[in-house]
Amino acid sequence: MRFWCLLNLLLMARLALAQSPDAGSIRDETVPSRFLGAPRAVHVYLPAAYLADIDRRFPVLYLHDGQNVFSTAGTNAAFGWGSWELDLTADRLIREHKIRPIIMVAVDNRGLARMSEYSGHHGAGTNQGGDFDGYSAFLMRELKPFIDRKYRTLPDATHTGVMGSSLGGLCSAVLAWEHP
């Protein structure tokens, strides 16, 4: 019995140390979509300042491959890439005054359909691509308005960005080009 009590106390102490008072928090959302034909899971990082200053508004960064973005993704993230731990990096950079506090919205991909959703129109003689227009419409016409309504954002283009890696990076470049 003493062993289990000691083990429980050690686990609680470790959790308390892991939760820094200046750490952001992550909220999971499900956003309905007529453009995608199904709801999409998104993960919203709120910096510690979001809860501390209820009158403040924040810039927003939208990220592709949402299953990989935050430390909660663990090592079993989509495609085996592991977690980017962007929440932990943002916490550190905010604490060091290297970036302003920011809201980050990580949009889950559709697994094997990721290639089609993140790329443009069908190429000649291929079955790849073609769902980018629906994904883009979801981001611009459904997700961004949803986030701007629910959270205290700075909704203008100057305070809105998009980011991804690999095919998600190319998708981000096209989105920024087509929707400056």
C-alpha cells in the first residue's frame, strides 16, 4: 500500500512540474464542413496570455498535418513523423520574448487522402490531386470564420498565417499566393 501511495505522489509531482504556469493549453474542436463532406478535427493552441488577459486579441497561425503539430501527438503521429512539439517551442519563445503570444490551429489531415487534399488539380494521366479546392474553401470559408467567432483573434490578413511541412508547405505557399 505504501508503494502505491508513493508512486501516486511521484506521478502527481511530475505532472505538477510539467505544467508550467506560463504554458499554453490545447483545445480539441470538430468543425463541420460542407466543402469536405465531413467534419474535420482541429487542435487549437492558446498561449497562457489568452487566459490571463481576457481583453487581448491574438494573431493566428493555421497548420496542416494537425496530428503531428503539438506535443500531445506523441510518437504515433500520422505517417510516423512524430510530434513537432510546436506548443512547447511556442511556450519557450513567448517566455523568452522572441515571439508574441499566438493562437495556433492545427488541422488534421485525412491520412492517405492527404496527397489529394494538399495538391491541386488532377495531373494528366494521374489519379493524384483534385481535392485542394475543397480543402482551401474549408480553411477560408468555414474554419477561419469559426475560429474568429469562437476565439479572440486578430482576424485581418496581417495577423493570419499558414504553415506546413513537405506537401503541407507547398499547400501553404499556394494558399498564401491565392489568398493573400
